[in-house]
Amino acid sequence: MLTDKSVQFVHCLQYSRRQCRKSEKDYARFIEIALGSCFELETQLLVARDVGFGGQDLINQLLAEVQDEQKMLSGFLSKLGY
């Protein structure tokens, strides 16, 4: 479950890099999709933590990493002007 979302997020970022040549607006849209995937993954991690699925330390570490990615993607979108 968690692995699938992580893989989806990585594929979304890779796809957005390939598509960046089309236009800045398209590129911003793909970054928004990646950001949405980050928020979905964060939600799944929060649910997993609340129901006691997996190691709490690992989940907290993953949450911190996902939140760092969210900040970077949000900052990148603002630099693009979106």
C-alpha cells in the first residue's frame, strides 16, 4: 500500500521532467500532481500510524521526508509563479 504510492510519486516526477519541454504551464501542472501525490502519501502514513501499522519510528521518519518534499515542491511552484 505505502510502496505503491511512493512508486507513483516517483513516476509522476520522472514524467514531469520529461514533459517540461512542452511549456512551463504544463510543467507546473505536473508538479501540482506530484504535490497531490505527496499529500496522499502523507495521509496514508498518518492513517498507518494511527492504526498502529508498521514501526512508529519509521513512519515518523517517512512523514518528515514527505513533508520536506511537499515544502520543496510548493516552493518550486511559487518560483514558477503558480
